Amino acid sequence: MSGIAIVTFQRHLAPAFRRLNLDWIERLFKVEPPDLKVLDDPESAIIATGGMILFALEGETPVGTVAMIRVDARRYELAKMGVASTHQRRGIGEKLAATGIAWARAAGAGTVFLETNSKLANAIRLYERLGFRHATHPHPSDYARSDVYMELPITGSGS
């Protein structure tokens, strides 16, 4: 993690959010319409609705990202987390996720949830380490690739 800074969304970083996510989605799955909705205009889809996008920067270079999507006043989705293949296994994903969870807590979240795929075993172990627990999805997913749903209850919401 030495030399990696976590920063909040800045308009000039939007292309990096798209690139970092398309890299893993295209490599492992198929890009779906809900992906494009947030990747093509993250400022309108995430920031304007009360969410946040975080970036891991090495110097000025974005090497990782995660979105905290506001679903309602008490629920946020941890989504679109990607780390450049050149920077994986360095703790960047964990730092991004933990920072996103802290951000959601400060925003008043009662629950953070995520959707993922069972073939992403390393990601699932990371989420479990962060306290996420497997749960039944409360409604059908927008993503064909989603077959795992996890939730993290947030205690001490607000500041």
C-alpha cells in the first residue's frame, strides 16, 4: 500500500472508473446494460444520487476504484470495485472497500450490501474478512452474472 492514496470522485477520473471496471468485466464476464448505465455516466448515476466513487492513486495514476451507490437513506451498495491487474494482491481492494464502508457509515448507512459471482473466490474472502455475510437476495438482481448476495450491517451510523 506504500505510495497509494485513496481519493474521492473528481470529474477527470471518470474515464478511469470506466476503464478499470471494463477491464475485469470484459475479461471475466459479459458487459450488461446496468454496467453501462453507471460506467457511461458515473456522475449522474452515482454521485448525483448521493453516492460516492473512490479511487486508489499511485502518484497521479488511478490503479483501483470502488463505488458506493445510495439505494435509500439507510442502504448503500458496494459496487464496481476493480483494481488494475498490475496492482492486485497488494491490499488495494481491501483499502478501497474499507474506505467505502467508512464513507457509507458517515453518510448514515444502516446496511451496505453487494452482489458478486461465486467464481470470484478471492473477492468473496475479502468481503467476508470485512464482515459481510451471505444472505438471501431481497429481489432479483439486475445482473445475469450475480449469484452471490452479501450484507454488512453498519453499527454506529452517523458521526
